[in-house]
Amino acid sequence: MPIPTPRRHPPAKTPAKTPAMSAQPSRHPSPPAVLVFSGTDPTGGAGMQADVLTLASLGCHALSVVTAITVQDTIGVDDFLPIDAEWIADQARGVLEDMPVAAIKLGMLGSVEAVTAIAEVVADYPDIPLVLDPVLASGRGDALANEELIAALRDLLLPQTTVLTPNSIEARRLAEEVDTEGDDPALTECARRLLDLGCEYVLITGAHEQGARVANTLYNSRGVVHRLQWDRLPGSYHGSGCTLAAALAGFLALGQEVAEAAREAQDYTYQALVHAYRPGMGQYIPDRLYWIRGDDDGDAS
Ligand code: PXL
């Protein structure tokens, strides 16, 4: 599906008084709803803010369950406060019981207890496609998950995952593969192990590997589904993994099959990176609304 064309209408006026909820039919069809579980990022670059912006940009409605609150700038994460697991589950069940959800995306989860609670919630909705972005560390390397949490992801969430979206470092840690940096057959082996743990597809991103080109590879149990490559962009980016996983969930919610959704999500993310801006002293932030601004300097793909 092409990226939506910009619309410049003013927002619809809301009536002064909200009419009685029960008898009012909806005046417009609802966009597909995507439920995201993420930590907040006050820079607006990663986490929940990245997810909501990405999904809105693709024409989806984001349902936002906060799993942790972070203290960070565009350079690194200084601290985070995990939200109580029961509060996470209650936030999610509230919206899941209120409306149909077309896809679920998991980002930073914050604690083992949260992983356990979320695994129980999503187990009640086995037909909703689930995208798992295994957020283990910030771009600077600050830990956002410990070994116990990684083990819980492996045991409780991978078996329920439609598409896992690790970068190559996360793929090696989740697959318990060591000392193989830059070795592509080893990443293929990681993908095989992760698929054996129960996820349907793994999309391993390659920006952390060496080389002038960046290759991302989508695998399923039959092997490589596709491998897409781009020239490496200069600079380092805050929230690129969140953008990719949220876009993938969004395209699934819009009705695409996994391979097509992954392709479109990678293309969208690349465009957001081409148009990235640097609001602070650290990393660049992908521009998820690049298409709204009307400059087309970055259309080379
Ligand atoms: O980009 C991974 C990520 C996800 N979610 C939150 C983060 C980060 C990286 O810093 O802070 C909340």
C-alpha cells in the first residue's frame, strides 16, 4: 500500500456537547486499531511516542499501554521506572474489551512481571497478529532488559509472536549466539533458533553490522523470505527499531500479508530516516511524518 497522501483539512470540529453515547452511529469508519505496549520517551524519538506517530502517519489508530517511564535525552537513557504489571494488564484489557484490535506491537516491557502479565493477556487473543520488538538496550547501550527478562521473552512471548524484529545484536542475545559479529551464516543460524522457539517470522535488521550497505532479512521456517538492502545512511538514529516494528504492525492491521507488510514497513522506515532531523545534541530522530511536509528531497531509495 502506498504511503497515504497528505491531507491538509483542518481537524473536524467537535460538537459542543457530546451526544449520548449509546444511540449514536459512528459518522466515519474507524481506522484499524493497533495496540502498542511501550515505554515513554520524553524526547519523542523512541518508544511510545515513536509508535503513536508512526501508526497515525499510516492511518491507524494507536491504543497505547504504557509499560515504563524513561528519563532520557537524545544521547542515552539515564533511568526508567517500570509500571506495575497489573496496571499494564488492566490498561490492555480495558481497550481489548472495548473495541476490535487489528494488530498488537510490543516494545520495551520494563520487567519480568510485565512480560508474564502481557503474555497472559495476548494468549487470550491468539488471532491478532503480534509484532515483538525485543528492546534490550538504548542506542548508547544502556540496558533496558536484564537476562531474566530476556529469558521470559524467549519462553513466554516468542511462542506467541507473528513477527520478531531484532537487530543483529538482539538476535544474537536472544538466540544465545556469541562471538559471531559480521558473520552472516551465524545470523541465519540465530534466525533458525528463534523460529524454533516458536515465532512465525523473524526480521533481523543489519544496521549494526559492518559495511557500506545495510541488509535486513526476513525469515520463516522455510528459510529466507526476502532480503532488502540500502546504502548506509550517515549518522545514528533514535527510535528506528520502534518505527519499523510499529509500521509493520500498522501494515498488518491494514490487511497486508507479513512479507508485504515487512517490505512496506522497511521502505517507510528508510524514508523516515532519510528525512531525520536532529533536535538535540545526540542522535537523529526519524521523521515519521516526512510525507506531510511537502519536501521531496529524500525520495531516492
Ligand atoms: O529504541 C529502543 C527504545 C524503545 N523504547 C524506549 C526507549 C528505547 C531506546 O532508548 O527508550 C522507551
